[in-house]
Amino acid sequence: MKNFSDTERKVLASGIELRYLPEEFLFRLGQKAEFVFYLQEGSLILEGLAGLTTIDHKGLFIGIEEAIDEKKHVYSAMTTSSAQFLVFERKYFQFLIDEFDLALPYFELKKAELNELLQKVQLNYKV
């Protein structure tokens, strides 16, 4: 496996830090994916057609697949506690992919990590 620490550091340094209160939506099912969220602290619920799950794993990118593939969200994401995120606009996220050689493989790895977590809790991430 490649060492993505330098790429991760560069990518995360470019995110905008935002705090959310409990029960705030990041996005809703069917909404156009305009932002990618990187969970720094707190927890949220992802609710899709196949069910829901609580996410409290720090370091996960939420909405990453939809942003990369320019799709609509296949689940709703709502905070369950006070939470802190790094937020990336989709267009800027695409710029990062173009700017850093290892960004796309890094994001593909992060997308796979989220999909693996969602499959474990049987939330069908790909509709």
C-alpha cells in the first residue's frame, strides 16, 4: 500500500473547518453533491434506502463517492452530536485531484474505507 501521509496532509490543509450542532443535515438523499465532508470529531447518522447507521469514525470522507462521480447523494447525513468537519467544495475537490498526483488514489482508498464500513452495517451505499 502506498504511503499517502504527505498527500493527506496537503489535502486536509486545504479544507474549511466547520462546526455543526446536533441534528443538523449535511445533505439529504437525492440532493446534488456539492461538498465533501471530512469528519474530525463527533458523530452522524447516514440514512439511505436500505437503512441507517451511525458514523463516529474520525477521518472519514462523507459524500466522497458522489463528488468524484458527480452523482446525487444516495443517503441523508445528519449529525447526532456536536461535530467538526473539514469541508471541501466539489469543484475544489476535483482541483485537488488534478493538482496532486496521489490525490485520486488516496481518495479512492478513502472511498473504499467508507464503503467497507457501510457494507458492514448493511447500508447499501450504491443504489
